[in-house]
Amino acid sequence: MTGRQTFSDEQLTAYLDGEAEPVLADDIRIALETDPELGKRLDGLVIDTSQVATTFKGLLANAPHPPDLSEVPSEAAEPRRVPEFLKYAAVAFIAVAIGWSSGSLTSRDAGPDWKDFVATYHALYVTDTLAPVSQDQADAEAELAAVANVVGHAVDLDVLNNLPPLTYKRAQVLGFEGTPLMQMTFLTDQGVPIALCLIRSSGSGKAIPDFAELQGMSAATWSKDGFDFLLIGGTDAPLIRKVTDVLVAQL
């Protein structure tokens, strides 16, 4: 290479897992020879499996079920993308388990629910997670329709594309306790990741939005037409309120 190359966390995680394309793996190996900072980033992405094992021993008796992604139909996303989001959702759940055991999640009488898991997953997002994502209108519509079909709730792409200062990036299917969960992601004009998630309602939500803080991020929750919604990301509470007002009216 002729200069220092920048790699995303997704690329580095794929390298650590042995799933990187040969060319990418070679580029990372070469860069490691001259870039000590890259080595530090890799070290930071390595999961301490012994800590995870210890944590899960203590959690096993009372832990909630992990997000169930194994039952997501294959048409929910393009085949080449499914292993990627499954991998990161699994990593997110490990982070949730460790965070829960250390008391870092928001305290709730009933214990962690789907919003806590989503918040901890979204806390892993950085600008580089979404900045490389680029889709034309046709691809974005096809992806959104496939994901919406799995969850059972149609979402208009025009609504997602008209939430300034948010730029819509992608949609994907996650899951919680056997129920499909739809995640739509955005970047603000400052590069802050924002996520809109929805899941079929358990019947306990309220139509009027609640505004709170989850995992240090501004968040809004509400229920409508049999689904629970969560908008989360960043620390700009007025922005979350503004976008929530639009979404409540148009979704």
C-alpha cells in the first residue's frame, strides 16, 4: 500500500472472525506491520471469552432469552448480508449480558425488556458503522419491504427519507424472544447514529410518547396500531422529540 488505510470496525471484526475476504485480510495484515494504532483497535474488538463464560454462569438461571434471530426468514435480507447482522446482533447480546450483570443497564422493576437490549446494541454503533452504507431508491424500497413483511408492519420509505437532519441508511430484522423486530437506521448531519425500531406490542405500551434516557442516549417510546416503537440515539433530546412527533403522525 502507498499510505495508511482506514478500516471499519465491521471489517476488523470480520478479520478477527476469519470471515474477511482474502484481499481485505491481506490489507489488514500488511497494515498491522506499520500501524500500531490498528493493532490497538483490533485488541479492543477481541471479546474476552473467559469473562463471557463467567458472566453467563451467573445469569443462566434468571437471564431472559437472547434475541431469537435463527427463525428470521431468509428473504428478510440479501443472503450475503444475513451472516453479518446475525454476527453483530450476537455480539450485542453478549454486551447486554455483561452490562446487565454489572448493573449498567437502566434500572427497571420488571428487569430488562426489548428496549434495553436494543439500546445496548445501538450503543455499539459509531459513524463508520453506517457511513459506508449507500443504496439507490429501488434497493432501499426492496430491502424495506422485505423487512416490513417479516415484522408485519409496512413503513413508507418517503417518510424515512424526510426526517431532516436524519439521512436514512438501511433496515434489517432482529428478534426478541421469538418475535421479529424491525430496525431502521439513520445518521444525523453530525454523523450520530439513530435507530427506529418496532416490534409487535405486548399490550402494555402507551400511545402518547414517553421520553427517557437509555444507555446514555436520548430515547422515545410509544405504541400504535398493535406495535411498540423506540427511537434512540445520541444526546440531542430536542431532536428525538422533533422526529418522534413526525413519526407518531405518519407511521
